[in-house]
Amino acid sequence: MNQFIQEFLHVTEAAAIATYPWIGTGNKIEADQAATNSMRTLLNKIPMDGEVVIGEGEMDEAPMLFIGEKVGTGNGVGVDLAVDPIDGTTSTSKGKNNAIAVIAVANKGTLLHAPDMYMEKIVTGPEAAGKINIDFSLEKNLRIIAEAKGKKMQELKMIVQDRERHNDWVEEAHALGVRTELFEEGDIIPAIATCIHRVNVDLFIGVGGAPEGVLAAVGVKSLGGEMQARLLPKTDEQRSRCISMGISNPQEPLSHDQLVSTDECAFIATSITNNMLSKGIENNQNVFTTHSIVLNGLDKCFRHIATEHPKHSI
């Protein structure tokens, strides 16, 4: 599986570049379609027996690679793929931060088959891995993280999406003296940021898409952090879909190993627009310069790769 990381990087770079003409145009459907077409075409050239176990599009009715889609040549190693040609379609269409093209890959049968619904998520870095618990109160988890990191509560920073559904968490954090950083769109990169020391984020918490949750779980595992989650089905139909996908108790907390059950995994993301870990696409006279994050679960290293793409070759 890891022998294909360079090819997956090429896939996310190409998908990001295909999206570039649509940045700031207000047209997220065309942006999504361009990225999807590029990603599908290049994935199908890789000599693997791949299956998309995490796609998107059911909730957003977007033109995404779909759950169960076979990709690759059909020959070679079997792999599970979680894909999002654009995480942050609204950010792309508005020219705002936090849009990425992203792939997570792991051995066949090791990624959670998560339906496209909401998921509660909590993430922290390696220092507090194995100590937090999604069933604990926010205050208890923050105190655990503070102790694990040797920090005072006033030195902690929590990152959370700027949504009304998160207001209670933000207010509780402020009452405890914990700083908060709010972001608008795209929760994959903020979740992974808890594992990057230079960013100085101690806890990610929030309710967002389940597909993005599994993508983030691979990135977090690849850096030695911890993520826990809980699916939030709203209807009987959604609960039935969870059960049909092998999740017998949809309300049960999901451990990190249930989200991704192997260290033989990789996370590859190319930035379309700027985010807290990487710059967006740079359009120079003769080249596009892309900035990508490559994480490998076996070595726990953070790699940032800048690539110049001559325009005549695109």
C-alpha cells in the first residue's frame, strides 16, 4: 500500500489543480465535478484493487466518488480508500481558506464504513492519547490534556467549527479559561492540527460529517494522536443504514481503532486554498505550485511537499 503514496500524491495534486479555475467563482458544483473527474481518472491508473469505503455526495448530492466504487486497475494489493476530491467546496467557491483535495488509504477491511451523516468527534495529540474519553465532560478532558502536556488550563487552546451547535462547548471552555480558535469550513485539517506541535492546538471537538471524520482519523493515527467519535443518526432510515454497514449500535462510542484498525495507513492532502498547515495553490507565470501534506502511519512523520507543475504539461 505504501508503495503507492507517490501516486496518491499525484492524484491529490491533479485534483487540486483541476479545481483552481473555480476558486472564488461561486460555483461549487463545477469545482466538485472537475476535482472528482480528475481524481477518478488517475486513481483508475494505479495498479491496485481499490474500493472507496468513504465517499460523499449522499448528504450533499454532490458529484463525488461513491461508496463501494471500485478504483484502480483491479490487479494488485487490496486497499480501502477514503476520498474527498474537495473538502471545503463552499470555501473553494467563495475563495476562502481550508479547501483541500484528500485521500486516506489503508489495508483492505481496516477503515470504518461510515455513512454520510453527522458524527461527534474529539481529537488530541500524542501526549494525551489513550487518556481522553468522548463520554467524559469537556472539562474533564481538558484537565486530562493539561496534565498530560504539563500546561495550565489557561495555556490550552481548543479548536472548534464556528457553528451554533458548538456554542455550549465554546462557552464552557471560556469559563475554564481555555482559549478557543474558531474556523469556518473543513474540519479535517483542524483535527490533524492537534498533532502538530508548532500549531499549538490541544483539543479539537465538534459535530461534522462522518466521512471527514474517518479521513481525519487516518491522519491523526499517522501522527500518533487519538480520535474518538460517535455517529449521530437523526432518522430510522439513517440508523438502519448504520446497521446495514456493520455498525450494530449506531449510538455507541467509536474508538480510534474502530475508525481505522491499522497503522499501515497513509493520509495525503493537497491544499486548494490556504489552511493552518499549508499554503494553497500558487499560480505563477509558467507553473502551478502545490503544497501537500503526506502522513504515513508506520513512521509517524509529518511531510510537507511543494511541487512545481509546468503549465504546458497539465
